[in-house]
Amino acid sequence: MRFNLKILFMLSLSVSLITVSIYSVDAQEEKVRAKIGIQIRSGDQIVGAKSQDRLKAGDLIRIYVHPEKTSHVYVVHTDIKEATLLNMVQQKTQSSTLVMPSLQEFYQVDGKSPKETFTIIISPNELPEVLEVLGTGNAPYSKWIEVEKVLLEKSKIDLSQKTEKPFSISGNVRSVGGTGAVDPFVSKLQIFSGRSILVKRYEFRVKK
């Protein structure tokens, strides 16, 4: 498997979750919203990622996802050859922030691929089309990209929509089995919306 990121601080391969109460959703009709962000650490610099940012070998990446309501969250990594399902979880609401790989770990860019892409998919229901392609964990990039195009189209909303109303994130972010800890990056997450699902794609160019 050509997965061009490795995890630092190998404490565990688990993701970080906060468990909260279940919130029922009328899945098909409601707009799907979530606070999403990717943190990049490059040397002493820490920034929030934008799609099309440039990375270099050795940079560290951490992914944050906070759905507004109970949702299924899929995080897919691709390079120019292979797609890998990094995470599939039913993420719950209120004080629930998903942090990947965890608050104690980062993904590290190894510089072997000229492009690294992370696609974050949030849906009120399970998405069998994702599992059909990535149910074993990985698949050829060419096979995944066709599914991703359909999901991106399904997620599109009217660009003339009104400004998003904020929703709050309360509580601490913590690692599974670990001690609660406040992460200030959580307060900086942006709100994104999708029509019946939400798809947020970050594509990074990698310097050799």
C-alpha cells in the first residue's frame, strides 16, 4: 500500500473522540454542516490549511472534524496512485470533535508523492458506495476518483445562500483512553455545508 504519510509519536493508531448524546436527523432533506480544519506544523510554524497549500517532506498534519449533528464521517487520503480510507466512524453531536490521528500524534508527509489529498465526507446515513470501493481499506486512485466526483456533485449547494449561522463547540477534546485536554485550534475551525451530504476536499502540492 502506497500511503505516503507516517504517524509520529506512535502511542496508538486510534482517533480522538468525545462521546456525547445521540441527536436524531432527518437525513435526506436537511443541509449538512460541520466545522472542519487541518492543522499544518512546518518547523516552528503552525497554520490552518487551505486547499492548494504547498507542503514539504517532514511537515506534520492533523485533521479536525466536528459535525453539527450525528453523522457518519469518512476520511480518505489519496496520492496519485492509491486511495486509503483513514477513518470511518459515526460521530455524535454537541461536544464531539474528531481528531486524527489523535491529539498525541500527527501524520507526517514523506515527500514521495507530488500530491496529497484528504477528502472529508460527512453524511447522516452510511454511504455504501464508499465502502464498496474502500471497504478493504484502500483502492486504486482511478477507481476512487469516480465515486468522489459523484459525492462532490451531491454535496453542492446554492452559492447564493445566506451567511452560515454559527454553532457552538463545547467541552474539551480528548484522546480515547487518555486525559482530557483543551486544543485551541478547535475554536478556529470553519463551518462548511453540503446539500444532503458534506464533502470537503484538501489537495496539497508537495515540494521535494
